[in-house]
Amino acid sequence: MSETAVALKAVDRIMTRWNVPVPQAARLCDMSESTWKRARKPGFSGTLTHDQMLRLSALVGIYKSLVLYFDADIAARWPTLPNNGPLFKGMRPVDALIEYGLPHFLDTRRYLDALRGGA
């Protein structure tokens, strides 16, 4: 299985766990809805940009930090709850990630890593 296929499978599972609807999941991955729907299926043969792969990697890292820091219920709901943390200013993390783009993915990952003592 290719690196791309593994990343797509992992992020698809994360989006399901977080209850992120298809349109938002596609935007998080910087894809059209139709591409995201195709990419989720086994055997996807498309290629992803460097930025898309960075987004997928950051989403996996964010997920990992959440499950290490919070109990399972909070870890699953955290991305879709309003957040008053310094990076989110009352927004839901998924909305902030979509609005502010790749740098925000990386900042969020670093923020969560620091919360759990990893940075």
C-alpha cells in the first residue's frame, strides 16, 4: 500500500471518528468533494500535492495528540467544539483549520503537542 493510500485511509477514519461531514473533510484535505469521495475508496490512483500530504500528516498528528491528551469522547468531539484557546478564538478547530489553511494545521499540531508535553 502506498504512502498516499495509507494517509488517505487514516484521515478518512479520523474524519469519521470526528463526525466531520464530507464537504468539510474535503476542504480540510484541500480537495473538491468529488476528489475526496474518490480518494477515500481503495485503489485510488490519483496523486496528491505536497501541501495535501502535509495536511494529511498534520491531521494524523492532531488526532494522535488528542487521543493521547484527552479521553476518547473528548478527543473525538474536540475538533468540532467551539474553542477559546489562543489559536481558535471561539471557533471550532475544524473551521479554523479550513479558514486559516496549512500554517494553522501545523500550529495546531504544535499547540497540541505542547499541551501533552511533547514540545
